[in-house]
Amino acid sequence: MPSAITHQPPSLLQPPTVWRMERSRVWTSPLRVLPDFLILGAQKAGTSSLHDYLSQHPNVKPALAKEIHFLDYNYARGEAWYRAHFPTRLEKWRGDFLLTGEGSPYYLFYPHAARRAKHLVPHAKLLVLLRNPVERAYSHYQHQVRLGLEELTFETAIENEAARLVGEFEKIILDDEYYSFNFQNYSYLARGMYADQLERWFKQFPRAQFLILASEAFYQNTAHEFERVLDFLHLSRWQPQTFAVRNEGKYEPMNAGTRAQLVEFFAPHNARVYELLNQDFEWK
């Protein structure tokens, strides 16, 4: 089982050098901008690659870190702490960059993130990558195994997911500052039920502020899909030297029987997504 320290938000485990850098920049936070775009998720759907490509664009200056997690478990640190991660207004005025942003893939899933984003950055452009939830769940599980946070087999983990998450959503809703390790880390199936997550965000922001991409298309035709992102953000057409895939895990294929079980499980959830977005991702 994970050690007791993992019951704290991961940001509390940062090394002292990170904390010192953040504190020094907080003093200049009134001079700093807020993000022009957010990469909301989903986890294990290509967000690291997309963030990396955008960060290399000559007119983009990213935040200090890809995943700030301000809209989920760091919200109590306050707006000044969040601004400390972004460049200054002077840099933007001089033309050092046009846009800045961050990508924290827990935002899509975390219940309070959409409301908080609406309050803080109501005009931000919102980028979402959705991956076949069967593949996403298995990749998520393998990620937890690599981190040493999961000891169960995949089949046992998904069988026990409901018990692990029981009551956690309700606790988060009732207490803005409640941190749930299980909700963040063991939500293999829940995170793939995209319709509810998207609807929370659609209640707060107009659809025109979203660009929703299929991860499969993003990896199969990266140059074309990246051009769609640049057009959406009103950035000039540009490409990195290479579209290298970030954070790609290597692991054994999923058991065929388990895959068939998950395909059946997610079928009605996927149908809701197709109807909501008026787009069939053909996730089989």
C-alpha cells in the first residue's frame, strides 16, 4: 500500500528549491498574467505531448511547470501563488510572447475545477484530449504501477474501484479543501466517463471556448491536429523539429477478456459523449 505521506496533495511533497522559487515570484504576482489557455485533460490522453509542442512555439511562454494543479488541490494557496507561475505583463507588452498557459489533466475530472476556472480565467481557451476510455484506463493503471502506487492486478483494481472511491466524490463536493488520494489515483474507470465531466465544464463556459480532440487522431495525424490547435489559439502555423511522444509507457497488452468486458462497460458512456459532442470517435 502507498505510504501515509501520499494522503497529502502531491505539491506538498515538492523539494525546498521549488518552494523557494515560488515564494520569490509571489512578490511580483501583481505584475504577472493569468493563463490564456488551459489543457484540461484527460489524463494519459496526450496532454504532455500537446503541452510540449505548444511550449516550443515561438509565441508561447508556458508556466513554470506543466501541471500546477491550482484549480484542484492547490486552490487554497490563492491567486497570487498561481500568478507566480506565469510571465509578467512587461514580457507580454514587449512581445516576448503572445500566449501563456498550463496543462493539469486532473482539471477535467475534478468537480470544482470548472467553476473555479470560470471565476478566475473566464475567457481562457480550453483544450481537451479524449482517448478511448478502455485504453486510457489501462494506461492510467500502468502509470500508477510505475509510480509504486498500485499493487493490485488491473482486473482486481477495476473490480475494487467502486469500493475505493465510495463517498469520495461527495466529500469533495461538500468540502472545497478536501483532498482525496483515491479519487485522483484509483479512478481508472471513472475518468473515462467523459460526458459528466464535459457537461460540468459546458455549464460554465460556452462551447466556442473549447477545442476537443480525439487522442487517436492526435497521434495518427499529429501535424494536422496540431494545426487545428494553433488555429484555435490564433497562433501562427509552426511545427516543432519533431513530434516526439512524451510520457509513453511500455507494458504488456491487456487481457482480451478484460478488454471485451471494458468495451461493453464503456459503450453507453461513449454513446453519451458522441451525442453530447455530435461526433463519433469510433471507440471500439
